Amino acid sequence: MKIKPHLLLLGLLALLSVEKAQATVSFDLEAEQLRTSLGVAESTSALWVLVADNSSNGFGNVSTGASLTVGSFLNGSDDQILAKGDLSANGVAGALLANPAGITVAQNTPLALYWFPDLTTSSSTASGGSTYGRYTNASTVAADGSSAWIAPANNTTGYALHFFTTSATTFHTGGTNTAASGNASLTVAAAPEPSRMMLMGLGLGAFF
């Protein structure tokens, strides 16, 4: 049986349309306790960002100098910032309450929360040496009243993204995640010093 070329083309276009379909959604974003690398509840001015792994290849580390504006990428051309803010809406150290709305993201895209105790919403880039934490949970039965950390269907409102640790007391008395998982245990790698880069270049030149 032969397939007519125009039918094959229409089928391919339909497939592409499904894969590229975008969803405009809003979220009920709650987290506690978000802490510094030393395990201290971060201040209400500390920065958080909601991030989409557009390539679905796993969330990577934050690159030095990465822009922190909505729509920018934390590393290269992946891990895009969908929303940002701080903890001031609730006014409690370490407790995040937000309602990011009108976000456009492809359905089923993995989502993650990043928090930066050393940065604020006025920070324009991720500076080397800054600490940060990251949380995601793609399980369809996510813990503590949370939905799976993946983008829902189009026009979904108030999609629950929750991250509570055992130290939570404000929104959820004792979550299922360990207290340590709320620590900002990751570090933005510092950019190589010019002198080191020059020495590396000289070394490579001598090698060749």
C-alpha cells in the first residue's frame, strides 16, 4: 500500500504540532524550609526561580554569569527561567509562597525550583561562588500535596508545586523531604582567572 506524499506531510505536521504544543498555566508554589548552605533559614529577600528543562535531559548546574531574567537560561540554551521572586510575600524566613501565573511552557516539561540565599530579585546574573539549592520531583504521586513537577495541560490554574522538608512549620507541619534537602548545597563555579587561562593556553601551545 502506497502512502500519498501529501498525506505523509500532513501527518508529520500534525506530529510536530503535538510535540511543540505550549501550555499557559498558573502555579501554587510553596516551599519550606529553604536554607543557606549552613542550614540557616534564608532571608525573605533571597531569590528563587522556577525553571523548565526544555530538553528533558536533566537539570544542569548554573553557569557563571548566567542571566537571571525571566526567559533566560541558567546554562547554555537549556533550563529556562519561567518565573522568579523572593520570600517576602509570606514574610517568613525560609518559607516560599507564590502564584506564578500566565506561564507558557510545553506540556510535560520537567520543572524545578532553584533558590539562591546569596542573591536577590535585583541580581542580574549568577555570580561565581554563589550558593544555591535545587528541587524537582517528577513522580506522578509527588509528596506533601504536590502534583508532579512537570508542566500540566493548557489553561491549568493553581497547579500545585510543593516542597516541604521535615523542618517545615508554617505551611506544612513536617514534610516528607529531609531537612538537608532544603540546604543550598550547590555552588556556581567561579570563572577561571585570566592568568590561569593564559597558562593553560601556553601549555597547550607548547604541547602542540
